Amino acid sequence: MSDYPQLDHLLSRYLDGTVNADELAQLESHLLADEKFAEHFSRWCLLHQQISELFTERALHEIMDQFVNGTPGLPKKALSHLASNSHKPPDTPTTFAFTGHRSADQGQPSVGSFFRRWLVLGAAAAAMVVITAWLIQHRPNSWLNDVPTSRDSANSNVVATLTQVVDGVWDPHATAFHPGQLLSQGNRIALQSGMVKVTFECGAEVVLQGPCDFVAESQMIGYLKSGKITANVPHRAFSFAIRSPEVDFVDLGTAFGVNVGSNGHTELHVFEGEVLCSQPKKEAAEHNEVIHVTADKAVEFNALGTEPADIALDKQQFARLISVRHAAEAPPKQLVSSRLALWLAADVAVMADAKQRVVAWPDILYGDNRAAEDATQNNEHARPTLVPQAINGHPAVRFNGQSDFMVTTPLETTDDQTVLMVCQFSSTAFDKNRRWGGQILNYDGPPGREANGYLSNTLNPGVLQIGEPLLAEEFKSTLLTGQVFAGFVGSATVESGRVDAKPVGADSPVIVSYRYDYTHGRASLAINGHPYGEARAFAPQGITSRKIIGRHAWKELFFHGDLAELLIYNKALSSSELADTTVYLADKYSIPLDSSGK
Amino acid sequence: MVSDAPHEPDDSPQDSPVRELARLWVQSQSVISAYITANVLDVQHAEDLVQEVAQVVAEKFDTFDRNRSFVSWALGIARNRVLKYYRSRARDRLVLSETALTKLEQALENVEHEVEDRRAALKICLERIQGRRREVLEMRYTQNAKVADIAHRFGMSSDGVFVMLHRIRTVLYGCIHRQLAKEGAR
């Protein structure tokens, strides 16, 4: 029996938020005057908190049961309304993780980050451990089977992606690769004729022309035994190397061509930047000689041990290779070119198989977008379809909502982002059996975060996502939302910069623009120029990752609809820049803009 | 030789400031969460505030005076955050004064040692709440439902829901007391 039956009544009212002013004054006076009542009050606070804790644990176990029974994904938001924070520490040692806030020394784990890890693990710890273990076992990996399982390049066997094949005829004694196929360390590319493009994990693009014999040795090294190649190396792939029987070439931020002919005759032609050449001496006691070759210069080497000789630059002999890479180069447009990172347009360049299924969607080189992170799909059963006149007479890539998606090669994106896309939902989006949202764009391409990263920690950086709300309780068909998913805090999902628009319906083309301005802490979403509000952008998201188009990162939640164009900028576009780009897309696709929102 | 010097954190893997902080926080988290959730009705906001307190505690841990009680220090930070929250948002309820909040912190510090036992006892006691009472309690705590919403869901009056919640809490409080007494008698 309580010593304070009358006051207990008021305590309940206080905890339920229904106490009135007189009652509160009564509580306060007792709290301040009576030490024993103050402790009694504090025990009621504990009771209130601990009921939440215990129900949270039980609810999490129920969610586990849902997984086992086959619901399509983790209902993360379903956890958010649960009270959080069990007091139990994890039994096992933790590793460092990162907070959702930018720090000056991001490279170092902070006290705060460790703390948050403990805090989050402390939240419903037992259930989280169970869920994590379950996910690790049941994560649907079928589409990830041939991709690296870790972001640690040292542990990854995948070194490159075969992003294009142009009339390729493979050496009958070597493996024939397909567009979109991932190349492992040591894979040999032996072409009799035709051309292929290989995009290394580091971002370097190498175009090979048959006959040639080439080996992908690592994420930063290719070995050209014979044949002709061009290499385009972005800054992030600085020191990418091409080895050959007679000479090794180390890139210093360049575009160059190499031709390895018979008898060890090797030519280097530098189109941009600078290349270091190292030619091993025949006598072991001699040091390798290193020479620099700069832009618009060419050098020849031979196997006879003679000195390298300057020759005339001959860009023409590499013209066909250069044209492969520049097939998706666009002429100047009325859109912003500054900090453009990815540009896919179905009317400019799409490579499809005989059934019009899209094998590769090349990144258009334009403005600051100097490296092509093409989207590809090696699995013929997961290829979307090219539809010639899908959106007001323009072609688009159609995703069937069941299995179709594409993945870019690793693309460097920054904390500040602007994404624009022209898309429309299909009528299948309104299938009555749909209960979970599909995603159009997700920045957590393979190798994605580990399951325990999702479940037991805040994610740093977060994952930009655009599409329908994922979770059953929020799902509305064709409702568009943009956010940066940043993991969990306690039992709640962390959604930074989330802005929901409205259902746009089927067969209704729209221009979606999502601007995530981490620098200034705000995110916004607009449809056809009409703004749908702002949200606080508090989570960093800069990362080099594959971007997934048409599905969620690890749950089978697909986009039902057409995508005609996708632009990703590594900055938050200014209002005028965003308006200009939106107008460009509106004009091109004959989509009326909503001027009322401006 | 056994040192009688006051305990100070060092850089060893076992006693680094990071580990010390983690240990202290884990010990104190329930009390801090209880303090915040009792005074902030909205669960989401309460969770955010717990996180904010955590962040501040971590950032200021270098300045923490080891001669003080950690929970007292952290509750002081929590009070500031709660007051800031009251100032920055429209109040959804009447709240305690700053003086009363301070008093509550002191009282919570006094009962901190009971946290583990009370939780274990509550776990047993909760199993005894069944039927509609259980459904009402779950809706209140798992969905953060307001009394009016629960009333609508169960076809009850708001007063009826409030009385039911109060009785359940009272039953649980008494049950915990008896459980602890039983444990103490063993």
C-alpha cells in the first residue's frame, strides 16, 4: 500500500500529461518539502520508464517473429514508437562507430561515437543481438553473390566491373565476360576483336581494343600483356598503374593510351596530366629508371634495352577507344554542370540486349562529370526494359517492380547532394497486395553496410534514399519521399532530412528534386517545382559507393515505374540552379511545372 | 605495492576515458531516461533529448570532476536540456519548475541503486497484468498513445482510461514493493 495514495493519483496524471495547474502545484510542494515523497516520485518515474523498456523488448521479439514469417523487410519505423533504452550493456566488446554529426577529425573515433554505440547497444540489447544474428543469416544475398562483402578493399576479391562491350569477340581460350559482370582479381580479358570498357573499383576506366590480352590484377593495377588501351583516371584513383612486359606506367591524374605490340615494343601517349614510366633494367644491379611523360607527349620503349625515345603524339590510333568512352558525352545543355557527379539519360545512351533489356546505362560525361560511373545489370532476369516512347515521346528505362534494378560502379558522392530525376509510376504500383514501398534510388550499393551496422548503430555516413515510404505503416503507393537514413538511436530510426511529397499517381511523369544541404542543415523535396517542405539535415552522407537504381539496398522492395533521367550533383544546388535544371527537364519532357510553389 | 592514490582514468585499454564513460553511462542511463521521459510526454522528443544529453556528456566528459557523482552531473545536463526543450517548443503539458526538477534529480540519484532490482521485479509483475488492462497498458506504452486515443480505441471514456492506467501503475508499484521485500527476506 502506498504511503501517498492521493498523490499517486496526481503522479499518474503528471506522467500522462493531464495534470492541471492546481494539481501540479500540489505535487511540487510535496516534492520540495518531503524527501521521502521525492524518492517516491522518482520511483514512479522509474516505473514509467521501465514499463516502456520491457514492452520494447517484447515488441522487438514479436518483430523477430514477423521476419521469420517472411515479411519483406525490417519494419524499422515500427520500432520508433517504442520506448527505448534498456540499461543492459552488451556482453561482447564493441567496436568504434560514428555519431551522426560531423567532427573536425572524422578519421578518428570520438568519445561520443563510442558512447553512442554503447547507448544504442544498450537499447533493447538482447533483442537487437538476436535480430542482428537473424539478419546476418537471412539477409537476401542472392543479388549480392558476386560483389564484395566488405568495403575494405584489401579484403575484396572484386577489382573492377566490365561496363561496356562493343562488338566484342572473345578469345576462345579465355573466359567470355558480359556487360555488368564483376571482375575478380586475376580475371583475364582476352579479346580477338571489338572493344570493352573496364571500370576499376578505384574509378579508373580502361577501354581495351582487340586483339588484346589484359589482366585485372587489383583495384589499382591492370596488366597489359599485349594490345591497345586507353585509361582515364580520376583524382581519387591517383597512382593507378598499368603494367606491361617492358614498362610500368603509374598515373598521376591523367588520360593516356598504351599500345603494347610485338617484340615488346611499347608506346605511351599522354593526353592529359602526367604519367610515370618505370622500365626495369636487364642487369639486376642497375636501378630502374623513372621518366615523366606529360600531356601531349609520347614515348616509345622496346625490348632491346635501348633508351626510351620521344615520338610524335598519335591520338588518332586511339580514336576508336576514346569514342567508346565518349559515346555518352553530351553537348552543352541548359543545365548546371558544376559538381555534376552522375547523369543518366535514356535518350542519350542506353545499351540493351536483343530483348530490349538494359545491360548498361552509361554515365554522360558533361561539365565536372569527368568519370563515367555507368549503371549496369549483368543478371538478365534483373534487367529493366528500354521503352522507346515511355514519357511524352521520350525513352525511359522501365522497372517492373518485381526484380529489375541497376547498380552503378563506385561513385564518390558528398555530404551535400542534389538529385533530380524524371520518372513515372506504373499502374502496377497500385497492386492491392503491395504493403511496402519501393525505392528508386539508394546510395548503399554493394558491398552494403553490414546488418549489424543497420541494427545496432547510427550509420555514418547515412544512406540517401528516394522512393515510396518503405514501411507498411507509412506506405502509400506512389507517394514520393526523400531522406538520408542514418541508422538507429535506441530503438528509433534516424531519418535525416526526410521530406514526404504526395502520391503522384500512375502514368503521370514528374520531375523529382531532392536537395540535401548538410552544410546548412536543411533538406527539401520538390515535385515539378512545387516544394513539399524542408527538414533538418543533420547526418553526413559523403561516401564512395555503388548507387542502386530501382530497389532497396538489401530488401526486395522495387520501383514500379519508368526512369527517363537521373542527375546527381555533389553539392546543394542554389535555388536558381535548381530552378534552371528543373526548367530544362520540364521543357525536354513537356512536363508542366507548378509555378504556385515558387 | 598498492597505491592509495585517488582513482584516475589512465590510457590503458581497460580504463581509458572512453571505457570509463561507457561504464558510467550504462550504469546511469535508466535514471536519466526515467527523468526525461517522466518530464517530456512525447516519446520521440524524449528519445532525442536522451541522445542530446548523451552527446553533451560525451563531449564534456573531459571536464567531469571525478569527485562528483556522475549521475548527478549527467542529470544536471539533462535538466538543462529539458528546460531548453520547454523553452523552444510549445508545451504540450504543464511541467515542473526548475527547482522541482532539481529536487527530482536528487531523489533519483538516491534511488539509482534500486534500478536493477526494480526492473527485475517489474518484469514479473507485468506478467500478471492481463486482458483489457494489458491491452490498454500496451497501447499507452508501445504506441505512445494519448489517453483520449486509447479511450476511442476501446470505447471508454478518457476518465475511465486514466483510472485504469492509474490502477495498473498502482498495482505494479505495490507488486514491485512486495517482490523486493520477498527477495530481501530470502
